[in-house]
Amino acid sequence: MPQLDTSTWLTMILSMFLTLFIIFQLKISKHNFYHNPKLTPAKMSKQNTPWETKWTKIYLPLLLPL
């Protein structure tokens, strides 16, 4: 059974990584990115709910001693 020749594997792997790097750089360079994105503040309307202003009975059993 012949022995597997692995002497060219390092060259092939390094050339593959170099090729992938170049391909990805070319793909990324073709994208158009916005230079100065402007933030638009969202208006949050405050809704008045009855449980925000008064104490509710939900918390009462937690505060009582056992």
C-alpha cells in the first residue's frame, strides 16, 4: 500500500486561506455603508395606568409574617 504524500498539504491549505481572504475582502469592499447614520428619537407616549399611582393588594401577602 503506498504511503500518502502530505508534503504539499501546507501549501494547499495556505493558498486556500489566502484565496478565501481575498474573496471575502472583495465581497466586503463592494458593499455601500452609510457614513453618518442619523438617530431618530422615538416618541414614547406615557400611558397612565391605575396601578402606577396607588399601592395594590398584590404585595400584601408577601409582607405579612407567616
